[in-house]
Amino acid sequence: MEFPKPIRSISFSYSNNYLALGGDEGVLYVLSVPNRSMILNMIYDSPIQTVAFSRHDERLSIGMLDGVLSLLSPNDDWNPCGEIDYSESPILCQDWCSSYLAIGRSDGSVTVFDKEKAMDGFFLPAVELSDSSMPIRSVSFGTGGRFLVFGGDAGNVSIVNRREEWSSSQIMLRRHVLATKWSPGGRYVVFTGLNQTLRMIDTLTGDEVQAIRAKYSEITKGNGDVQDLTCVDFSKCGNFIAFGCSNGGVHILRGPDWELVGPPA
């Protein structure tokens, strides 16, 4: 499947029935995964930067370059059911947990909304957070929504604890952060970014997991140009981590020793 302009965001529904994607064309596409067919293409007035399903697929949220966040209802024939306009700053990233919706913007701010109120179209911030990492490139809730991590171009990563009145601690990576991801169990959080930036933090101890960075440095040693790590994801079992690189390469590491998974024999 090909599109006329770059796709900036892609999201599976939690039921695995739908795949939503959008990008510079300003068109939201929703595909039926079981039928492999297009069920929706909705035109917006601005390029789409981020799409995400809520944790039980009650809503699909679309964040755009003009600062508008729009909600659709998958259970009501994909009809619009809420919108908020942050015209002063583009929305670049977002994430849902069971209780909240968080959005990150190009001005370095992160807004957290109450999920139930947002789904009803009432966008009253539960908390406003900010960082010197302008713009915010990635926001991600941990398992259960206790922790929220976000980062951006300044190389600062903030880990926010909801249960401690949204108190935060910072990690200085000194490189642009492009992606963040929590392990399925919620213990570890990984950051990737420019110039092979890769860090894994054990949130129980606050220590960096040195083994994974050492192993990745070993893998890429002598490979020529230094690549950016543009995306990262854990397997659902938590035993594998996959990294996407700016040269089109993908590496998969297997825990607990984080050995490189090679091609089939």
C-alpha cells in the first residue's frame, strides 16, 4: 500500500481489528485488519502528526500540525465526538492509559486530560507539564498509568509519577529523543534518538541497564555512518526489543542478555 505523502503516525486498535494512519497528506485512513480493506478516509485541514486509540478502543484521537486534537468514535460509525484547538502549538505525540490522555506539543508542553471527560468532549487539563525539550517528540504511559515519560529535541527525558502528585525526575541524554517505550511489565523504559542514542532505565532502582547499550555498541561497531534510532518497541512478552534506524535497518535483541537475533538459518 502506498500513499502520496509521508505517513507520520500509525496505530493498531487494542482489539487488533483496526489500523489507523495519517501524515502529511492530511487524510486519516482506517483499515480493517481482518478484511484487509479500507473502511475510512477522512480529510482534515492540516497534516496529521499523531493517531492513537484509547485503551478499550472507545475513541480514536488525531493530533494535527495546526494544533487541533480531534476525537472519533469507532463504535458510532467513526463520527466526530470532540475537538480542542491548541492553535498556538502543533500536537506532535500522544498516548492513552486507562485514566488519562496525554499530548505533547512543539512548544515543549505536555497536557494530561482525564480520559472519561475527554471522551465526552470536555478537555479540562488534569495537569500541565513542561520541559525545555522543545519540541516534545514522544509521550508514553507505563503499565497502569502510574508513570508518564516524555522527551524531545533538547535531550531531556522526564519521568513523572502520577501517584506522587505528578512529581518528576529528569534524565539528561544530551541527544534528541525520538522515541520512548515501556516494557510490558512497566519496570523498564527505553529511549532512542539521534546518533544511536539508546538508554534503558530500571524504574525500580533508577539505574541504567548498561548491558543493552554495550551490546548495541558492539553490534554497530565498524558499520560506517552513525545512524539515528527512530523508533523502538518491546514484544508483548517483554523478551525482545526492536529498533528501527534512519538507514532503514532494523535490529532485534533478545533478553535477558540482549543478544542480536539473526536471520533464520
